[in-house]
Amino acid sequence: MRRLAAFRVPSSRRARLIAAVLSVLALAAAAALQRLRTGERSPAIEQRAAALEQKADALLFERGEPRRALAIYRRACELRPSFPLWHKRGIARLESGDPSGAIAAFERALALAPPALDRQRYRAGIAALREGAVEIGRAALDSAYLASRPEASEPVR
């Protein structure tokens, strides 16, 4: 017991120490909340999301493995929700044989879409998918996607 007594901190000092730690934690939490509100992400998270997107793109478009790509797109969307990622996630779901999941992903993409997106054409693509016209829906979605992204030069396969 004597050994433990040597490590005791006087109660007034302990109270000040606890108050200081809580103050630092509160400031850190407030800063993190502000970053979340503004959509600011750390460069490390952005790099990780970009790397995941590249890996999933290769699986989906080059190797034809939509189910594996879907799992990676899911993680990338958690790190950095964006219109292109959710659109590609919808394509992966469609290629995996999950049209209802694809529709949900395309609707989420629409909510995150840039102003340049032809929303009417994109909605028409989603409506076509709902009606079971997969080829027509896919063509409308790809067309709207490409028109909104001048750097994209070919349709999403």
C-alpha cells in the first residue's frame, strides 16, 4: 500500500489536471466537428480514397470483377463520398446483378452531383432502371455522367 500512496496526486492538482485534459479533448472534438461540417478531410484520407478508387476501377473495368470492386467502392465512399464514387458504385452493383442496389447508389450519386450534371437525363436513367430497361438506363446515366465531367473521355464501361 505504501508504494501506491507514492503515486497519488493531491486532489486539487488532480482536479486541475482532469480539467486541462477535458479542455484539450473538447477543443479537439470541436475542431473535428468543424472539419466534418465543412467537408474538409485530411490529405491522408483523400489519398487513401483515391487509391481505393483506382483499385476498384481496375477490378471493375479491366478485370471484370464487380463484386470485389463493390466492396472497395463501399470503403472509398465511406472515406470520401462523392458523385463519381457513388456513380461507379452503382455501375458495380448493376454489373453484379443488383439493380435495386444500383438504383439506390445512383440516387445517392444524384444527391452529391455537381451543378454541371444533366439531372433530368440522370433521373431518366434511374427511371429506366426501375422499369427494367437496363441498357437504356445505363446509356442515359453514362451520358449524363460524361457530360458533367469534361476530363472523362469515354463512357463508364
